[in-house]
Amino acid sequence: MTQSVSASESQMSAVFSTLADAVITTDHHRRILMFNRAAERLFRIDAVHVIGTSSLQFLPLSPTGQPTNIAVRADGEEFSVEISSSEVGVDEHLLSTTVVRDVSEQRQAEQALRDSEERFRTTFDQAAVGIAHIQLDGHWLSVNEKLCEIVGYTPAELVQLTFQDITHPDDLETDLAFLKQLLRGEIRTYSLQKRYFRNGGEQIWINLTVALVRSEDGSPCYFISVIEDIGDIKAAEAALRSAHDELESRVKERTAELQSLSLQLQLQVTELERHNAESRMLGEMSEMLQACLNLEEAQGVVAHHASRLFPFAAGALYAFGNSRNVLEEAVTWNGAVNPSRIFAPTECWGLRRGKTFVSAGLGLRCSHTASGPTLCVPLLAQSETVGLFHLVSEEGRPFLEHTQHLAQMVAETVALAFMNLRLRETLRQQSIRDPLTGLFNRRYLEETFERELRRATRHNDQIGIIMLDVDHFKRFNDAYGHEAGDVLLQELGSVLRTCIRGEDVACRYGGEEFALLLPGADLEQTLNRAEAVRNAVELMQVTSRGQHLGSVTLSLGVAAFPQHAGNLNDLLRAADLALYQAKQEGRNRSLAAAAS
């Protein structure tokens, strides 16, 4: 009996060692009998140290004695998991097999996305300027508190109105003309000074900046408006005009005094205008970063706007490499920055301290920088450093406090945008993979085919499609159970990955049906590949719970673009008909679709 149990354990160990998920087999006393390689990686301990010990050290039970969704690594770290268990009798021994999957990163990614959306909403509600989303017909969709404060309406009152209702009639025509240019795509954004009527009829001056948000297909969705109360600026302009009038009427001894007052007021106006221009540019950069699809696009947006926000300085954006041991230059603007494009994080005082570091050109400075005044601002988002925003003064002038503050605002906006792009890419990867086999899913096949179809059409190339189905899969499931069926599908997924080229796409199309996309392959090449897959699967041996389940066969249907169809649905239908014909002719064979 001992030899039989050992043989069963060896067979199970051989199978489970190849699985991607952690698998732990225990006896009825919860003593560990098998601990596969995935479990060693997941719990960070070698199997030799845990065989014979209690599984409760890694999978603790709740106070009621039930399994939980929390596991514990060898070093004591807790993390979220999905657990599935089953029991089987082997030679009068009751063995329990538990499959453990780490889902902590997925949970963290989902929570991070929720946190990011909450921060956006908080920023929207607490912004120092009025912000609104406006429908294409002019109705207010959503407004923040600052906007309600400016116009004197509550949110409930404002959403019942259109912006036309509170706009001064003399300013409405100009505003609508700009909106038409936005809708036609002639401009990306516009700003103008106009007058609103507050609740009660009071007239106020505001500075309005408007951008149009479009859907992925380019159709307009809604407007984003930023409203600033510029009553102080208008008052300053009126005061400036009054000062000039008074200057002409006063005697010569007051001339110098009035000129000084005029200069001070002009400086205030210039400062306010510069501040408004920077605010508009920051708003435009933030809006464009939200519309970026990948980090390369976002880096280009940062370089474009940073060159305008800091025209007196050369700059660079650095990002961590895959190893996170060094930072690499991602993009530059306004000329060369540093002689080296790669440096370690320890070479930067800003990264070491986690906040802005300014060097005046003398004394303490970062070892990765060139000579002259420099500014290093870490890109921090969600307590993680994702890169570095770096400026070098071209004229040797030190960076003023205002410039440092502006650079900090740019870095915060960029860091948050980069983190959102990374989270979005993580969730996208999770959405295009089949969790059982690890192959791509049907959605990814459809996306990839459209891209390859355009490429093949441009280059007069071909595309091969293979539809394949496991012969008598229902009979296999009925005989050995659904768990064994899942093991079969996982083994089939592994074989498919080894039988295709790097540019090919293997996906689980549904149930026991799979599809292979072969860019650049003609019908003959595709049929040869189908035969290679069929032969490989025929040699495949499936083992579940230490039991050898025998071999399986495939039926395969083959079609090619453009011989059989010009779109994915028709091409799959042609391959599916060939697959059906292969089953009708006895299964375990590959057939090409009939010519259309």
C-alpha cells in the first residue's frame, strides 16, 4: 500500500509541477504531501522544508473552521487568494488537493483605480477655479462648488439652465462662434473674457477656457469649461485707465508718482495674465494626458507643453527601466540636458529625499546633472516614484520660487497620468486572457485580426485561420469529470503555444473550441501548421490526480484570407464548416475550407 501511495504522489507531483497555479496536497491530518513549484514561488519557500508540516501555516482557517481568502507566505506576509479544494481517496487514504491563485495585484489595481477616480472627483469639487461639463446644447452637466460661488446659483438651479441663459447678449455670438469651430475640429481649445449674469442680475466678468471631449470614434461628447472670476483684473484695468486720466490733469510734480502707480498696476496685470496663461496650459496638458492611449503619447504631450511653460530651460523626463535599478531618458525639450541618458536613483538628491531639489550651480548638486542651475522634481503617485522631471537653466539664471512651484504642479499632473495609464494597461491585459488556458480570448482575436487585415490589404499578403475542436470532449468529461476536462484544456493550451510562431495568435474561442491566427500564411502553409498541431496533440498524454487519462485527438478546419473571405466572421465560418466536415469524415484530421 505504501508503494501505491508513493506512486500516486509521484504521478500527481509530475503533473502539478507544470501548473501555473500553486497546488498543495495534504492528508486527512492536513499534513503536506505535495507542494508544487508554483506553490514554492507563491509562498517563497522550498517544498523540502514544508513536506510533512501542517498546511494551516500557509492557509489558516477562520474562527469557525472555514477556509478564508487570505494566505500567508513563509516570511509572514499576508495576501489575497482564490482557493479551490477537492478530496479524493487513494488506496483507502483520503487526500485533499488545494489550488491557490494570488489575486492581490488584481485587487490592488482595482482599488488604485477607484482611488484615482476619487482623487479626480475631489480635485474637481475643490478646485480654486470654476469647472463644468456642458452638454452640446449648452445645458450644464456637472459643476463644482467654485463655479456655483462665482455665478451665485446652487448646482440644482444651474443644471436647469444653459450657459446661454446667463451669458451677456453682447458676448454670446462670439462664444457660439468659437464653439462651432471646436465642433468642426478647426481648433482644440479657446479662451475668452466674457460677462455672466449672477443669480439676481449682477453682471460679472469671467475668463472662460473651453475644450471639447470626443469619443473614441471622434464624435463630440461634451465640453469642459474652466471659469475664472477676473473682476479684480477688470478693476485693475479700470484703475489703470483712471490713473492715466488723472495723470493728464495733475500738475507736473505728480507725474512721477502717477507713473510709478501705473507701472505697479501694469506689473500686476502682467503677472495675472502670465498666471492665467500658465493655468490654461496646465489645464490643456492635463486634458490631453487623460486622452493619451500609452506612455509614448503622454511623454510627447509633456515635452510639448513643458517647452512652452519653461521656455528659458532645457528639460528631460526620466522613467525607470524594467529593472527599476536605473532611470532612462524618455523625452527631452529645448535642447540637450545631460551628457548621460541613464543614471541610478542614488545619483539624484530629489529621488533620495522624495521631493524637489534645487541646485544653484554651486555647492551641493546631483551627480547626474550638468553644470549650472538645475531642478529635480520626483514624479510621485500613490506613494510610488514613477520617474523624474528635470530642468536645466540655459542662461545660468537660478530657478525662482514661482518656477519651482509650477514644476511641482506639472510633475504631480504627469505622475498621476502615468500611473493611470499603467493601471489601465494592467486591467487591459487581464481582460484579453483566458484564465484557464492562459491563451488569448475571443475579444483579442477580433482586435488582432482587424489590425492584421489592414496590414495584409496594404501589402497584398495572406492570413491563415485554423479552427480546432477536441474530439469527443463531452465523452471525456463524462468519463473523468470536469476537473480532468480542465486539465486537458490546460495541456492543450500549452501544446498550442509551442506549435505557433511568435507572430501567431492562439486563443480559446469558447468551450473546447480554439482558434489560431497566422499572419502572412497562405492556405497550404496554414494546412501544414494544422497537421503539425494535430500530430502534437495526438502524442499528448493527459494525467489528472495521478491517473493517466489516455490521449485525445483534434478535428481542424482551415481557411485563408483572401481566398475564402474578406472579414473575420466569414473566415471563421468557412474554417468552422471545414471543421464540421472533418468531424463528419471520422475526426482526427485537418481539412481546408472549400473555395468560395
